[in-house]
Amino acid sequence: MAEITIENVRGFLRPYEGQKITIGELRRELKIESEDKSFDGIRVIMFRLVVDGVIKNTGRRGEYKVIKQVKPVPIFSVQREIRPPFNLIFPKDFDTGMEFSFADSVVIREGDCILLAGQSNWGKTCLAMNFLGENIDQHPVLLGNEFTSGDEPTPRFLNRLGAMDWVEWTNSDGMDKFTLLPVYEDFAENIIKDKINIMDWINLPGEYYMISPIMEGIKRAVGKKGIAVVVLQKNPGLDYARGGNPSKDFADLELLIDRHNATESRITVGKCKESTASVSGRSWAFGISKGVKLKNIREVKRCKYCYGKGYTPRGSCDNCVGGWVDV
């Protein structure tokens, strides 16, 4: 056969950007036989492509990684539409109709990822359902293991929908205004682009180190106009989800949910990439009625007399309840 040229190899490798390939695989794919001049010449070609920045050695004999070629992104030479912040409605107090007050200060942009990291049974799914209900007219997508059994909605999920009687779940034709997907893994692959995608919840038993690349995949998959709301489990007393600080890597807004007292939950703003006022570190307490209705939302702070411990050397703190006071 004709001798293989460097341009032949360069063109062949283009679809493999970001992937690894060996000399042996190249010879097989390009049908280079041992008696051909190119059998040994392919090594010289690969060396030249390393010098040109097309590939790099992986450290393993005869193996290379095809470098993903990055092109410059023009900024001012292209006319662009300056889009306002994403109109995401946050959960509201059922009695007053008011959102959590931090909602007026945080800025959500298209393509953002909101992380809800919470203790089990203290409001994660309630908040996810409220995000769904408040934004129902934007036809959101609900994914996760809390809502379906096989290809059927669970009785508990249907009960929650019924309890949220202030939401119109269907249109005038009786069709669903949101999409329910029975997804238990591979969330990024099942996201509907440019929609509000709510994932409750991502479970990674024994593989919590994978949370950062999973969050990155979700954020890329949601598109330039979509929003991701990701729910993760959190252990009590910690300011990050299971998986540690890497869980925050691709979050634009992080909301931490904890037990506040025997009957109420507490939400704390963690990481916040953009806001019009200082919100990180501030907390709000709330009750939950019928599993979905938020009650008595108010800002709280740690007691200055007991430093949030709930007790002093003399005994229980008389100035707070469990270390917290209403603002």
C-alpha cells in the first residue's frame, strides 16, 4: 500500500480528540502491514505530532492521548444578546406567599447549577418539589429515585402532588406540565437541554469521589439556557454534601439543609457565586406541613451568649432555643 503520511494520521486522529490510542491500534485501523515502510515510519510520524502538540505521551509504552484542540472564543468582535438573570422562582412560605428572603439577593444565570445538600428527612425533597411547583409554567423536568417505581409514579409522590393544591400540574388539555423521568444513574445523559432539570437525589454509595465529574457533566448537559437543581445527602453538622468539598466545585449556589429543632428545618446559604447582597453563611428556619407546605420561614442566627451551643457553663442557655435565635 502507499506510504502513510503525517497528514493521513493527523486526519485519522481528529475524531479521537480527548481519547487514548496506541501504535498497535493505529496500525490495525490504518491497515499497515509489517512489510510496509510505514510500519516503522508511524513512530516517526507520532514523534512529529507530539512536537506539533497534536498528541502527547501517556507514559505507557506506545500509547498516546490525542489532545483536544481548543479554538479561541471571540468576545467583542461578535454581536451578542445580553440576557438578564434566569427567572427562577424559589420556594415560598405557604401562608405569606413570600420566598426565602435570600432569593431577592442571589443571582441565577442560565446554565447555573443549584446544589441542595441536606440531612435525610429534613426537607430536601420538599424543597425540590417546591422548586418544581413554583416553576411549573416553565415546564421543568424531574429526575430521580424518589418519585418512580419502574415506569410508574410512587403513591408517596402522587400524595405530595395532591397536597400541593395551589399548583396547576396539567394544562387545559389535561396533559402534564412537567416531565417525569425514572432516572437512577447517568443523570447527565438523561437531562433535557435548556430546561429546569431537578434531580432528587443522586446516590453514590462508596463512590463519593465521583461527585465532581458528575456535577460537571450535569452542568454541561443542561445547556446554555437551562438550570440544574441537584439534591445530595449531607451528614449532620457538616457544611458540605457527601463527597466532601468537591461536591461544591460546579455549584453556583449551594443551600445546606439541617435539622433546626425537633419540628423544624434550617437552610443555610453556602457557596454563592453571584449576589447583590451578602448571603453566604446566613440561615433561615422553616416548618413543613403535609410534607410539602413551607411554614413560618424566618431568618435565624447563632446565639451570641452560648455561641450556638445551646448551653453555657451554668446549664441550658436562657437566651435561645438550641443555640439559635430569630433575627
